[in-house]
Amino acid sequence: MTGASQQPSRSPSRPRRRAPCLILPAALLAPDAAFAAGGAHVIDDSEVEAAGNCHLETWVTGSSDDLWLANAGVGCTPETIPVLEFGGSVAHARSPASEETLVGVMPKLNLRPADSGLGVAVAGSLVYGADRSRLEAASLIAAVTVPAAESLRFNLNGGWVWAKAGPGSELFAGAQAEWQVSSAFGVMAEGFARSHGKAGAHAGVRWTSGDGRIDVDLMAGRYLDGATPTSVTFGLTLRG
């Protein structure tokens, strides 16, 4: 969401919020792990970071039964390839029975900008489990952004996710609505489902600083992982 323009499409200095299914696909979403993979939004949009810029995204998610996930990620788009964003993240998950650290890489290719009237992108991810020394998850997701009005847009996702510790390969689909209420505040609501588990829902608010360099997100969710009833996420994004 854009702070100054009151439009939901990001300005060139604004990163999109990366989806959990892209950052930590289902390694933490498996029912036995019962973790939501974090990320302020589950559904991704089609935009990439502005060419030559980087951003830092951090968040903490607390879920039912004393389950926690802390994540820090960086995304950068080189000036030489302005349609391709390279991302990386480190996450630490904790439950009463175990702890786990995961490292992810997430490239994203923008095929058509949202300001053309219909944004299209393809994003992938690989997640490595440091504690088990193995590949834990992977994903390939198509993201479509539809600007519906000056302050409203819709994002659609569909694709494939795989988890070593979960049910294996799954299909994923979801939709999101973003409404920019004012220059500083926006609201979001989204729903999504996988081949296994319950369908999930997520909603929240975002505050953006006057210069657009800071985002603060607060969200509540139901069945983000298809198994855990409730979760709350606090996110902070910084950009240069």
C-alpha cells in the first residue's frame, strides 16, 4: 500500500508484502508443525522492489498452543534487471516441543506491471532446514494484481507448494482485497486454501510513515497453516 499517493499500488520505493507460501512454504505450514509461516500478508501481489533498491521485512507471529515464528528477510532488485527481485530470509520457529531454524531464497519475476491495468508475476522459493540439514520446502506461485479503483485493488494467487515434513505436494489458491483508507492507513482482507487442511482467512491494518520508508502491520488470522485455529502477526518493514 502506498502512503503518499493513497493508491494501493506500491510506489517505486515500496516493496510488496511477501507471502508465507513463498517465504517458508509449508515446512512450517504442515499440521504436525502447526505454524503459520509469518509474513504480514499471505497473498502476494505482482510487484517487485524498485530497481536499485532494497528493503528489510521483519515479523513475529504467535499462534495457538504457544507456537511462535520470528522472521527477517531482505529483498533487492538490481538496476540491470529491473523486473527481477532477489529475496532471502531467516526464520526461527518455536513450539513447546521443539525449535527449528530455516533459511529461504525467493526470486520473483514481474512479467507485467500493475500500472498497466493488470499485473502479473511468477515467484518461487526454496527453504533449507539448518537443524535437519535438508531441503524442507519449495513453491512456485503465479500472482496477479487487478487495480479496481484509485484506492482499491485485488490480488490473486495460484500455484504449487511442497513440504518435506507435511503432506508433500499441494495446490494453493487465494485472493486478497487491499483498500487504502488514507495516506497513512490501509486495510487488508484475504482468504486462501490448500489441497489439505482447513481454508484460512487473514485481515489487518497497515500504518505507513509520511516518507513511505516504514510500514507497521498488525494482523489476525484463522487457520493460516490449515490446522492452527488462531494467530496474531506484528510486522515491521524498513526501506532505504
